Amino acid sequence: MKQEQTVKIQEKQTFPLTIKRLGINGEGVGYFKKQVVFVPGALPGEEVVVEATKVHPKFAEARIKNIRRKSEHRVQPPCPVYEECGGCQLQHLHYDQQLKEKRDIVIQSLERHTKLAVDKLDIRETIGMEDPWNYRNKSQFQVGQQDGKVLAGLYGLNSHRLIDIEQCVVQHPLTNKATETVKRILQDLKIPIYNEKTRKGLVRTIVARAGVQTGELQIVLITSKKELPKKEEIIARIKKHLPEVKSIVQNINGQKTSLIFGEETVKLEGKEFIQETLGDLEFELSARTFFQLNPEQTVKLYNEVKEAAALTGKEKVVDAYCGVGTIGLWLAEKAGEIRGMDVIPESIEDAKKNAERHGIKHAKYVTGKAEEVLPKWAKEGWKPDVIIVDPPRTGLDQQLLKTILKVKPKKVVYVSCNPSTLAKDISVLAGSYKVGYMQPVDMFPQTSHVECVAELILK
């Protein structure tokens, strides 16, 4: 068979491109001489002239040189450092259109990774926010110094340059206020700022978390050493300028690492946690507790899980990757019994406390991997009717997929934060399970991320 010759794109080559759709990371996708080209900042329907920046064996990356025909959905991003920061990918796209493109990202993933007839599936419109700004309840801003001025923000796109962010448009106003205030205090008191290159200095990161419903604020200072100079003065000033603060914590991370938190956490002032409520449930959030970053959308997401599970009051439910137990507790009143597992022991302790605090007696939580715990329960004769999974971005463990196929619950409700791994896992389960419907939910407006709830029904 004669191989068709494709002319390879060269680095720095300039060429016209029509953008067909958005990629999974929010970049525009076009085709030049049958080769896929990814262009950050380009939108579907646009005709652009681009310059190739990197050429890989199967695709190329390029940057926009000019836009010949603009998308009608292109808008001016409100953030002054949008292009440098890289924290958001879609501020230049009108919000209504972001929701449509996110649904398309789910569809693309299914087309790429499954053999399902995607056009026959019930994939619903993305559930968005009325006000898609200032929603993030937690910020983790790296601290640096430039010409004697203390900066706090994020590293620029593909670089190690710290972008100072004074008012992040997707952060809750309380977290913005907290970071700015703490930055000023560190500056005034001349507290040594950590330098990644020399590995000298002290303060590495300012973490601020707001209880959106309760108005409580927690500040975590991440330092390279335990000794904190002028500690009492720092605490006094934080309390004076931020009366909302209920918890001030120090976390020590002396490692050369990209991980934000170290192993040791010390309470400096107030409580070790702040309170937050979701619907009728109350939660205590300590410095390292995982909690959804957008509480308003979390309620919508969990209500979608409730709808997909469609419990009648008798079912045995497994909440795999349960964290502090949020999803299971959300469904508890309609479940016969709930069992959850997670690999983080602190999360399981919190889940038990949360169940107790809400008077939920029919929930049991254990530390361990779902793929190890479930077969053990099955051997003891306990089989779930419904399994709810909310895995990390890497998707479900292969062993867990095998376990699900063996245990055969009537229904799997899959909560996903990564459409690619969701599609791959659905493909594995497709022999035994059919897709009832899929409901995308926009947890992170202005970014390319999309969550999705999939109802999988035993055939």
C-alpha cells in the first residue's frame, strides 16, 4: 500500500489555520496538511495565522500571530494578567459558549476513547453558574520578592516567573483580601521570603480558605523552617486587619518539592479548622482537608449524583474515594446503608466525625483502597446495589474496574473531573454497563476543566 506523504510542519513556520474545536486544555485545535495543531487562545470558527512553536511526532503547537476572522463569542478578559498567568484558559470566551464547548469536550473524549455511538447518548447541557466569577473558596499563592517588594501569586505559563496577583477574578473576595493583607504584613515586618534558587529565606506560600456560607477565614503560612520570627506580631496584625479570621496555622515544608504542604502543621491562633455548610450539612475544614473549591456548584453536582443514584431507602451504597464523606452524607437519608473508603486516614477520621455530627448511624468508613476493600466485603456476603466513584484525574484503578465488573452493582454513578479518563473507564465497563445519561457540570468557570456525572446501568 502506498504511504501518503505528509509534509512535516517546521518549527517557526508561519501558516493559516481554521480552528475546528476546543481541545481538552482549552486550546484551539486546527488541521494543517492533515496534522493536528494546538493553538492556545484561539477559538472555534476563527481563521488565524499562526507560527509553529514546537513540533512533535503526532502534532504541533503554535501561537497566534494574527486573527483574520474573529469568533463572535470572543470577549475581552477582565483579568489584567490573564495572558501571563495561565491559571484560567477561557476568559476570552463568552460564558454561555464556554458551557457549550465543555459539553463538546466530553463528547470528544467519548469519540476518542470508546466505541459507543456517541450521537445516540443522552449528553445533557452543561450546568453553569449565574455569576461565573469570584467563586473559588481557597487560594494557594507562592510568595517571592522582587526589588525588595513582596509578591504573591502563581508562576507564569510554562515559566518560573512569579506573576503577582492582587485581585484574582475567580477567587472569593475574602481570599483576595486575606492574601493582600498577609503580603503587606510580611513586607512591613521584613519577614524573610523563601527563594527557590538559593533555598534561603522562610515564607514560601500563603494559603487562604474562606467558608463561603459562614464567612469564616483560615490563613496558612507555609514556611521552610519551624522558627517564625516576630510570630506574635504577625498574629496580632492578622487579627487586627482580618477580623474574619478564625484559624491561623503554620505548615512546615523544608523540602525541595513542587508539593505545597509539608508533613508538619502547627496551630498559631484560634481553631484548627473553619466551618462550612453545604445545603443542610456542616463541615469542619482543617488546613489539609480536601474540600470542593466551588461550594455553589458542589451543591448542584451532588444533587445530580443524588438524581442519578435514584435511591429508594433500601439500597446498599458504596462511596469509593469518599474523602471526608461529603457525597455519601448527601445521599444518606435515602440509602439503606452507606460504606465509604479512602486511602487518607485523616479523611476517614473526618468522615466518621461528620457522620456522627449529623446523626447518621448507617454509615461506615474504613481506610483502604476500594479495589482491596470491596472484594473483602463481597467475600463476607455484603454486595452494594450502587457504587459511587469520584476518583482523582487519573481515573479508576484497573483493579477497581475489574472488581466492579465482578461485584456487578445495579448501578455505578461516576463523578469525573477528567473527561478523558472517564471515557476510558466507561469503555472498560461498556461490556456490562450501558450509559443512562451524562450530565456535565461547570465547577471551574473561565478554565477548561469540566466535571461530569455519568449514570451507568447494569445491562
